[in-house]
Amino acid sequence: MDLKAPLLLLLAAAAAAAAAAAPAAFNFSTMAFEDADSAAAAAAATALPAAVWGPPRGAPTAPEVLAAEQFNKKDFFKIAAAASLLLLALFALSAKKKKAVAQSFEQFMELQQQQQQRKRQQPQRRKQQLRRQQQQRRQQKQQRRQQQQQQQQSQQQQQRQQQQQLQLCF
């Protein structure tokens, strides 16, 4: 339902009434307009709201006017119901937004805590990484020593074998 049309209609009626009433010459002592043009302008300015909201209470009305008044009341209640639904929807949206903001804030705080934990753990991780590197270096050194020892042993065995062969030959 388009709510802009009735609101714009009311604003236009109010503006027309203000514009028509400003130049009108109204005599407050007699409570009447001084000339016919002013009276016609005032009647034209108030005709639009009367058409929208119906005649004033207690005024004699024709059956068509009564039907129009009933229709206008129904429209008014429809507009009021739509406005209340719109307000409820806005409140629901604002509640959802508040909930979403709260959730995003909680997520932000969790991320901050995780980052702080990482910062605290960073020196420990660095120490652990250095220890691992040192262990790897030690293992590599041991492997090199073992390889060198094996090479030396194999060379010594070859030399012994050569010496034994030479001794057998002589």
C-alpha cells in the first residue's frame, strides 16, 4: 500500500489552506470574509480536506456522502493498520540490526582476543621454532659425524685389505 499519496494529499491541502488564508481579508469582529473572492479561496482551500476526511460531524449528508465518509474511514483504518505494521516492521528491523551489531561486536571482541593470544604465543612459538632448528642442526651434525666415521672406517678397511693382499703377494 502506498502511504505517500495520502500524506502528500494532506500536505497539499495544508499548503493550499495556508496560501489561501494568507491573502484573505477576514473580519474577526463579524467572523466573516470581507469579499467573495476571499470566501471562495477559503472554501476551495478547505474543500480538499473535506473531500478526504468527509463532512464535519452533525452536518446533514446525502447517502452518497455517507458512503464516501464510510469509505474514507475504512481507508483511514487501513492506512493506520498499514502504518502500525510498518512501525512493527521497523522495530523488528531495528531489533535485528541491534542483534546483528551485537553479534558483530562479539565477533570483533573474539578476534581481538585471538590476536592478543597470538601475540602472547608468538615469543613462545619463536622459542619453539628456534629449539627445533637447533635440534635439526644437532641431528645434521651427528649425521655428518656418523657419515665421516663410516667413511673413515671403510677407508681403513680398504687399507687393511690392500695391506693383507700385499702381504699375501710377498
